[in-house]
Amino acid sequence: MTNFVFIATSLDGYIADRDGGLGWLEAVPNPEGDDGGFAAFMEHVDAVVLGRATFEAVVGFDVGWPYPKPGLVLSSTLDAVPAGFEDHVQIAQGAPAEIVAIARGKGYRDLYIDGGRTVQRFLADGLIDEMILTEVPVLLGGGTRLFGHLERAEAFEFLGAEVIRAQLLQKRYRRKRP
């Protein structure tokens, strides 16, 4: 089982601005509709694990479920999946290791972990194996950070980088295991 992160950050490490907004993601024009390798990435995962706040942002886009894979929404406050998403997501609760066990029980092997707090929790528990980070050339100066406080250092090896649309730097990392 491999747990992946595929996410965009500002130059100063934020994934949302001070108001929770994502408009800054469009700072670099994309006339060709390049997905930055996202579709190819999604071919390698079995399910998406995302936190409630990220799920609510997805629901707010009013485009339906945007992923070609099923999702596990982590929440202790959602009572039911919103209308239109019942065939795509299930609500799950627990620590990251418990979520991984739930995913395995459903036959999911490789997981896409999405959302700031969710990524932080999985990372703190040593459950992020690979990261694909796309850096957008914008300084937000505040907002939601991708990485939070860690009790111990987490070592990753650099696998490579690619420039996308002549402006975005997409970096790949794999966790170093002892």
C-alpha cells in the first residue's frame, strides 16, 4: 500500500489563502487546460482520502465528484453524504492507521491523501509514502500551511522535478524508510 500526496503550494508553503480561497492556483495561465499530470497520477491510486473541509470545498465547486475514484471523507461531524455524492464517497472516522485499515478492507491499495489537516495527520503518523508538490510562483503570506508541526523529522528523498507551463515547479519525493 502506498499513500500519495498530490497538491499545489504557494512559494511560501500554503495550500489556501487567508480566507481559505484557492483563486491563487490560477495565477499561471493555462490556455491548453494542462492538468499537470493529475489524470496520469489518478490512474495509480484506488481511492481518495480527504478531510471534511476539503470535501466541503469540493462540494462548493458545484461540479459533482471530480475524481475518477471513490473517496473516504474523514469527519466526526458529518452525519450523511450530501445528495449527489452518495455513489462516490463514504464517511470514515479514526486515526490515520485506522483509515488505512478501512481502505484495505474495501480493497483499496494505493491512496491519494488530500487536504491540509489530513496530510498533516498522515505525515505525523509516518503514513505518507510519496509526495508530488507543485509550486505556484505566488507568495500568499498567510493561510493554510501544507506542513504543520511534527514531533520528529521526516526524511524524504528527492526523485526529480519538472517545469510545467514554464512557470510551475512540480517536485517528487519518496519517504526514506530505515
